[in-house]
Amino acid sequence: MALKLLHLLLVLSFIGVDAAVFTLQNNCRNTVWPGIQGGEGKAPLMNGGLRLRSGENVNISAPEGWSGRFWGRSLCSFDQSGRGTCITGDCGGQLQCSGTGGAPPATLAEFTLNSPVDYYDVSLVDGYNMPVSIIPLGVSSSCNRATCVSDLNQRCPNGLEVKRNGRVVACKSACLALNRPQYCCTGQYSNAQTCKPTSYSNAFKAACPTAYTYAFDDQTSLFTCDGADYLIRFC
């Protein structure tokens, strides 16, 4: 019995232990190309990107201690070698982002697993391009959803719009559009005492109350859970 247990422990040490399963679900009418970037020192899952047709799901296992972000890319075109471009969320013209982050504006789903619990949020700090929800699975209702289900492209504040053929396809953050310290929480505004909500972040907050809308928006936007898997739903 002891030898069998030792063998099992050795096997687990080689294959690793999965901390969570992420289910990516495309609830949009059009194809979405999810991008995935690992945190510092963490490998990107699925080599960083894939295609997800309307109505399609895919399950991705994450190792213990993984951190990183997911985002949806839209209006993409790739050749057979995986080279191409996306109008929103592009990661260097590659289908598989391979560690490259998405070009803002893009709605982000962010995770830090097993620290010692899981931390997660939906962030509009880098702007918005499509609705995204994080839904914990397999746990009690005490683990909250983090969502931005409103179509901010239809209510984007003036001056923040990204248009393609006359249609708004994404909404910039005020930091990206105006590049001022009070919107970017930099310089003298680089702490929670001096960096406060603005009219732009308040507009995002009104549309998506549980999403990060500026750098220090922790109180209503950062969630924790323990032992869950996670559904990441686009649209």
C-alpha cells in the first residue's frame, strides 16, 4: 500500500495538479478569438489563443498557482499559418498570442489562482470591446459573478469611440484616449487617496457595476472564491 501511494505521489509530481478548469463560451452572434496571457513567469494556456465559433465551448485546465488574463478578439482574419489581424484585441497579428497581450481597448477577465484563494475580476481599465462574464462553477452561491454584460459600444462616451466603417467596435478608456495622469492613476494620482472616479469611469460603472473601471476600483470589483472552476462567457 505504501509503495502504491508513493508511486501515485511521484506521478502527480510529474504531471502537476490542475487548480481550475476554465470553460470559454462564445454567446455572441459572431466568432470570437479568445486571447490568453499568463502573468509574470506563467505560461499562456493554449499557447495564448484560439478560435471560438458562435455557440461553441472549450475547456482549458490551468495548473496550480496560475495567473493571467483572458480577452475576446473580434473581426479577425487569419491565414493557414495563423498570421493575420484583429480589429479589436489584436496580439501582434497572431492567432496564438504566445505571451503577447491584447491591444487595448479590450474587456479583460483576470485571475490569480491559489493565493491562497482565487482572485478574479472583469476589468475595463484597458477599455471595452465586448461583454464578458466570469461565473464560478461547482461551488456555493457565496462565490460571486463578475460581469460586464452591457453593450458599451452602444453607449460609449464621446471621444472614446473606436469606429470601423462608421460603426463603434470598441470603447477606449479615458487613460488611453486622453493620456492624462488623473485618468491613468499615474504621477501624483498613483495612489488610492488621489486617484478617484471620473465622469468617464462613472459612465462605465453605471453600465457594469461589478467591473473594474479605474485602477483603484477594488471594493466593488475584486472577488474571491475557493475550489471553483470558472465559466468565462463572451456576450
